Amino acid sequence: MTDNTYDLSCDCGHVTMRAHGAPELSLYCHCGSCRDMYSVDMLSATGWADDNVELPEESAMFTYAVPGKQMKRFGCPKCGMIMYGRHKPGIPVIPHGVFRKANGGRLPAELAPTLHLFYRERVLDVQDDLPKSEGGEAIGLDG
Ligand SMILES: [Zn+2]
Ligand SMILES: [Zn+2]
């Protein structure tokens, strides 16, 4: 058990939230859904148990449910920064960038990603030593 606490904030400071302890997972996801939802070539993010995050009231956030998918993103209504998302498994997914912002531009070492997910859907090849799961099997997802 770790007792790390991460105080997180959007660009403008209007939205704050907190994560504590250790994430359930930290990874790069190359799937088309994540790329679409976050407008990135791959998502670099952590997933947390609900008990380990203190999230703002939904009514205080900008929210958007992606049509036809069980995915929703939550952001600041003032500056537009995406703070977290909820994906099919349901746990809050907080991008690494949100942690970098709170930590002087660096990802806290204990949050380093451990694998690539849905690597077969990639638009970018990555040469590193992390395991590459072609689909979602590495974390128990179908496909
Ligand atoms: Zn903001
Ligand atoms: Zn994904």
C-alpha cells in the first residue's frame, strides 16, 4: 500500500480533484475509441478504483457521452481541459498529462506505464521495452 496523494487541477484551476494510493493500471492505449475521445495518437493514462479518487460533482463539469459507445469524458467547463474519462470497465481514467501538470511537467515515477494496449489499432509505432497487447486481453477486456 502506498499513501501517495495527487492533487490535480485543470489549466485554469476551476476544477480540482484528488487521487490517492496506487492506480489499478497505467498504460498506453492505442484503440480507436481512446484516440477519438482524447484527440491523441495514443492515450497515456492511469485507471483508478472509485475509492481512490475524489472527483468533482458531475454538475460542476463539462461532460460528453460519446454516441454509441460506453465512454464519457469530463472536463473543465471554463478552460476545456479533459480531466478524466469513464470507459467500458467503468473506472475513472485520468490521463498522464493531468499528473504531469500537477508535478512540474514530470510523471511521478510510480505512475509509469507498464504496457501498451490494443497495439494492433495503433497509428504510431512505439519502440520501447514494454509488453504490447495486440488487443485488450492484457487487462481482461475482450478483443
Ligand atoms: Zn479549467
Ligand atoms: Zn483504448
